[in-house]
Amino acid sequence: MKPVIVITGATSGLGRLAALDLVRRGADLAITARDPEKATQTREQLRAHAPHARIEVFLADFTRLADVRRIGREITDRYDHVDVLINNAGIHAFTPRTTPEGHPEMIAVNYLAPWLLTRELLPALRRAPAARIVNVASQASRRHGTLRLPQDLTETVPFTARGSSQHYGKSKLLDIMFTLELARRLAGTTITANCLDPGFNTTGLGRELRFAAILEKILNRLSIGDPARGAGLIVTLATDPAFTRRTGGYYTVRKTRQIQPTSPGDDPELQARLWRETERLLDG
């Protein structure tokens, strides 16, 4: 039986490369997308590489958590089970923006959306013989500024393009903390949860920067930021038998080794508090 893998952010960047590798390995994919045109193009490209793969598209805007809830229900209803969930979608915004539901945009897309989608898909993941959750984090988490809970989940504060890196890093720190707490909560079940640092990648680099395309070409010519390495680590955590029972790890693309989250993200009590505050916010 083919594994069923849900992957977000598969229409570009690391997600697209990982999706191509996964269908070549025989997986059926459920991909999420905001843009219907990009979704159609991605599905056609995936089918060209794997004509017999079942590829379903679920349209959602991750700035709208109502959309995330909806596709979570749709995916759960569509499949008997889900073998792997890969939370890959994310943004680096260079200006502060608030979502239609009033959340800071980077926090909503990079953290709240994957947290919510994961919870929505847990019933389908539990129906698999052995399921995996893979969250794409980043070593940018080391430059997160000061973590304040629960304020960071709701407050939209001014920042410049240069200062945006701190807010992006904070959203990725939350992803790491969420993953480690999730792994503890799933201990003793058939589901594992791990996260990863895909390294520096040029694909999709700074979509909001006017000179991003030029910079990407220069870095590619210098062989800096090969996205295949990051996509490869995503696929490894999702499919490699060596990770069948490994859970609660944070891995880096550098030699696929486990690393320690930066403080205070390595604090179990703070991880548990983040979970409670997120649950309170989303269920409030």
C-alpha cells in the first residue's frame, strides 16, 4: 500500500523538491496550496514524474485559520489514514501585517497554522500503523529576540525589513518548542514528531525583496544555498526507516545530526506552557 503524505507549501521551494522526491518513491500526496494556478502546475509536474501517484490538492490560505480547520477536516474525511504530515509552508514578511482574524501574520502562517493542522489531522495519523510528523523549523530561531508568552502569539508590533529576521526567528523557535512538546504528548503512541533546520536555501529567498531574483541567481552561481540538501532532510525524516521510532528530535542538514534548540526553546516547562497558551488562543 502506498504511503499517504500530507505536505504543505509544496508549490515552490523546498516543498516542491521534497514532493517530487516523495512521488518518485511511490507516495500518494495531499498538497495544500493558496494559489489554484500554482497548485495545478505543481500537480501536473508531479504526475509527469509519477503518472500513477494519487495527488490531491486542498486549497487554503494559511493566514486564515478557518481555512486550516476546513482542510484538516477535508483531508481527514478523504483518507482512511495519513502516514506522514510535513508542515513546510512558511513566510518571511519584511513588514508587519495582521491576518483577517487579527493574528500577527508570520506567527499565524509559520506557527499557528501548522499547530492547528497537526491537531486536526491527529485522528487520521492515529489510524496509520506508524505515522510521522515533520516540522520544518530553522536555525534562524537562534536570533529570536526575547520570547514573551502569551503576548508573542497575538501582538503585532512595528518592525523594519532588517528587524523582520528576529520575528521570523521567533516563529521558528515556536515550531521547535511545539514539536518537542507534541512528541512528549504522543509518547507511547504510533506517531513520532521531529523537526529540522534545512540550512540556508536560495529557493524562494526573500520573496518580498525587490532584488531577490538577482540575489538568488548570484548565490546559485556561487553554489551557495543548495535547496536540494534541505529537501533531502525533509524526505529523510519522512521516509527513512532509521527514523521509524525516533521522536522529539531537532535535526540539522549538516550531516543529519541532532542538535539542541537555543534557549529558552529547550525548556520543557516553557514548551508545555506554549502548548497551553496556543490551545487557549485557538479554542477561546
